[in-house]
Amino acid sequence: MWSVRTTSSPTPTCSPRAAWTTPAAIGDGPVRWCGQAPPSRSPRCCGCAGTPGPMSPCKAVAPPWWPAPFRNTTTCCCPPKDFVRWAMSTSSNAVSWRAPGHAGGGAARRDGGGLVFGVDLSARDSATVGGMAATNAGGLRTVRYGNMSEQLVGLDVALPDGSVLHRHSRVRRDNTGYDLPALFVGAEGTLGVITQLDLRLHPAPSHRVTAICGFSDLDALVAAGRVLRDADGIAALELIDGRAAALTREQLGLAAPVEGDWLLLVELAADHDQTDRLAGLLGGMRFRGEPAVGVDSAARQRLWRTREALAEVLGGYGPPLKVDVSLPLPAIGRFARDAASLVHAHVADALPVLFGHIGEGNLHLNVLRLPPDREPALYPELMGLIAECGGNVSSEHGVGSRKRRYLGMSREPTDIAVMRTIKAALDPTGYLNAAVLFE
């Protein structure tokens, strides 16, 4: 059902699914799960340095759970990074083909076939599908479709003892035993290596309308976001720091279409025109000036460029201090003000920039022009501020190694103890990503 190859075009009826078989989930080191997979012939590409054991990928012969074309090889057995099988299952036929192993591949963007994958990222050309599952990424459409965990239908996972867990249900409703696939999504590679994912696709809306609104006050923007996030047809709801928009104008010559200390990008999508409805939703809100609205594809892309250019612009200042945070909506204004005060108390000319998925309270704080020797003092204070605001220290980028000492700010001792018990049961030697999640 999941690997049938045919030349017929799919005719989806209900619950279309996609299956990725991706080596990109393996990464090239014990803590690297996002980013491009390493070159297929690099002798150290898996970071295992030839360590013996059931999960040692760099043996002379590839493990049996890797895709057949790459088994029994005498070179490094990491498959090339572009090997992905994408398969859609319907009640009548199925189709499968190869596509790049990252989020921006054709498998993830099937708009032309009437289907769309629910998780879209600004880093779609570099983020791997396996890495997105390992950190339970959300992205630009999370307010509509949810995180990676909500796209998951089934998976294959190679466990530390060499066995492979296969969970691919053939029925829509399956409540038999534990929901084991959910255990591995967001586990950051600490419990097993995801080798295949079955992911749900969604009908692609035929009509979209996008707007950017300028606000003088962040609390007013948050109030608008609280209303819009529950609106029928909401497809995206993104916060853009006005300081970041100014940098985009200076560095790229790309001026934001509206003025404001804070900008809000909102998009509605449905099977009929949403322009009048969006106008009605925005009608009673307090903006600085008039919103910019894009109805046709070119106009919408220009508005989205204001949001998606942030990564390029912020990266031009060197590696920023990044904080991935999840906050209650009422606390966002306080967090933004207090975080800026903390940053400037350490380095007066540092530049804090806040942006992200406001509908979910999933925000990214990037601190530019911060000398590396100031980070060790500032970072714990920012983590403490997140806790004071009732937020979580990790939203979609994972705990990793840097935030593991702050896990107790977001999880109770019993919660952490249960997670450690699961880790010890599946990986008693601590082989997988030993530097991640736990101290």
C-alpha cells in the first residue's frame, strides 16, 4: 500500500498520506539533526568514527534498515542526501517518486496536485524532514495545520539495539496500545533514528489573501492576533519586529509595505475568495496607517518576502544569540520589553529582534551585535525571564545541548524522571545523542 509504483495520476479521496524514506534524519554528528545530510562518501560523515555497535552507521556494510539501493556497499553507507521516496496512498491507486530530502522538495509542496504538506519553513531549502520530525517543528503554517506531530501517520525507527520499529496503520482509527510514533517525534534523536515517515497531506486551498498590518504597540498586535488565530480559514499569522523590517530595507533594499514598530502578517485561505472577510476582520483594529493587502500570487509573494527575508538579513550580522521560546499571548509584550532591557544592560548597542508564529506564541528572539564573551552571562537571565513569563524554554528548535540545564524550568521533576526512564529503557548505554536533552 505504501510503496506501490504506478504511472497513473493520484485521485485523492480521504486521508492522503506521504511517506519519506530519508537518510537526512541521521545527521553528521551526535547533536546535528537539522540541516543538509552529509556527502555520501565522507569517511566520517556519521560522526561515529567507526565505533562498533548495532547503531554504528559507518560499518563496511550498510544496516538492513537502510533503503535497498544503498545496502551492501563497501564505502561509507550513508545514502546520498537526495534519496527520498514520496508515496501517496488513496483508496484507488498510489504513486511514488524521488525528490530532495529537505522540506522544500517536491514531495513537500504538491500544490499543483491539489495537496499541500502542512509544515512550511523559511529554511525549507535546508531543513530536513527527519530533522523537522526530531524537533517537532511547526513553521509558518502551524496556526492552521499544527506541528510535525500532527502530520504524522506512521514511521519506521531504527532502535539502538539494531531492531526496527515499523508502525504503519492501514486504518484511519487505530487505538491499539501505546502511540509509539508520537514518542519519537520531538525526541531529538535520543531514542532512535527515524528512517521513514508517513505524513498527512491536506487539500490545497484555491484562494488566498494576505495582508501586512503595522502597529505602534505590541500589546495591540497581540490582541489582534488573539482574534485572528481563531478565525475560520486562518492560514498564517506572523509577527515581524519593525527593527528587523528596517534592517531588511537597509541591507536588501526591500522596504516593508507599511510602517510600524511591529508588523503582523495574516493570511486567510479557503475554497472561495476571502478578501471581504479579511477586510471585515481587520476593520475594527487599531493600525498605524492602512494595511497592505495582496490578492494575486505576485502581490502575496511580495508581502511574504518581508517575513522570509529575515533569516538572510539577520545572518548577515554573524551568528546571533538565538532563543526559541513559547509564551502565553498575554505575556508576549512583557517578555519583549524585559528581554530588550536585559540585552541592553549587558551590551548597550546590541540589537534584540523578535519574530515568529504569534498565533501559537512560538517566537524567536535573535540578539545581534552581541560579543560572544557576553553570551554566558546573558543567556541564563533570558531563560529565567521565559520562566517568569510562564513560557517554555523550547518551542520548535529542540532543547539540544545548550538548554538542557534549563529543562527543569519547563518540566516538573516527575516528568523529567519519566523521560529518563524511557531513555534508559530504549538506549541503556546512552549511545544516541548523549549530549542532548539531559544533563
